[in-house]
Amino acid sequence: MLKPNHILPSIAIVTSNEKKLKSTQSFFKEKRINIAIIIITENTPLELVTQKQYDVFLVELQLAQFDGIEVCEIIKTKFENTSVLLVSEETQEYIQVEAYKAGADDFISPTIQPKLLLKKIDALLKRKTITKNKSKSNIYHNSIKVNRESYLIEKDNQEISLQKKQFELLYLLISNPKRIFTRDELYHSVWENTDNNNPRIIDVHIRKIREKVGENIIKTIKGRGYRFAE
């Protein structure tokens, strides 16, 4: 379940059979999530799908007159940063490969429980936000400058060198100054390619960052995690 202060996503369901995802629609509406239903019939022009941008498109793989992969490619061409989830039980490798080549973010089952679907959407949008923030080179906040290209911190015109993981942690926190990150979120964002799982190492690195940059640079939110201290 999304937190009360979470920005709710806008979602479009592209389907030829509205009844298939009826429970999902009802659940989203109960959560006051902006949801649109785009019904594809034999006479529907494909342009109807991309008349408006949504955070997430749920596209059935088998539509009345279109292939869901084709629809996915058209959506991604027009709305590069929009997420597309294909709705299908399809397990054949070549079909899934073609879907991912077309820009699909994932496959979901038509019978997926709405709560789980919402969790998947939330996680997907969080990852995209983190990736977008990582693409920025420099971030300025008061007397602090964070330079991603050089991996250096400047505070009061003095350079501070951090270990790579410490830099990534500070960069992530300062990129999202109002967001509280749990240890797990920080760990999986910065150590995303490791098989080890030790979120408590976050505490060690946070302590090192405070020692080098300032004790008040990162705020501990008791029972929840950490956020950048504005």
C-alpha cells in the first residue's frame, strides 16, 4: 500500500475486454488513483492509445486488432519515460524478448492481485526516479556541491573525498531531499549488483559521511531510516 504522502501514479489500461481487469480497476479507484480505460475494438484507431501520457500503461498482449508488443513500441516511441507492463500469461522466450526489445518494462499475469500489482508499479517508478536522479552531474544545496563526474564533494569551497559507496549514498539522499529511505532501499539502490545482503552496513557508511562532511548532513528518522537534512 502506498504511503499517504506518496505521489499517486496515473495509469492507463489498454484492453479489448474491460471485464478482465475489473477488480484491478475497482481497487485503483478505491485508492483514488487516476486510471483510464482504453478499449480496443476492431475499429479503434491506434492513435487513441497515445492521446494522453500516463505514468504506467497496462497493455494486454492480445488485443482486438493490434499486437500488444506493437502498441508498447508506439507508446515508448512517443513517451520515452513512460512505463509499460504487458498483461499476459505468455512464457515463450522469443515473445518476451521481442517485448523487451520494444521497450516493455515487465510482464504481469491477468490474474495478478491488485495489491501486488500496485507494489510492482510503485517499485518500478521508484527505480526510474532513482535512475533519473543519478543521471544528473552536479547538485547544489546551500554550501554543498556534489559532482558526480569527479566523485567529489565541495563544502564551503573545500573539496572532500568520499569512498565510492559513501558518495553514492550521499548523492542519492541529496537528490531526494524530502524522501525518507529505509536501510533496505539505500542498500539495494547503491549495492544493486551484489548478491550479499547486509543493510546494516549503511549505518557504517552514514557515520563516515557525517565524520567527513558534517554531523548534521544526514538526519536519522527513528524507526524508518535516513533522509538528507535540509
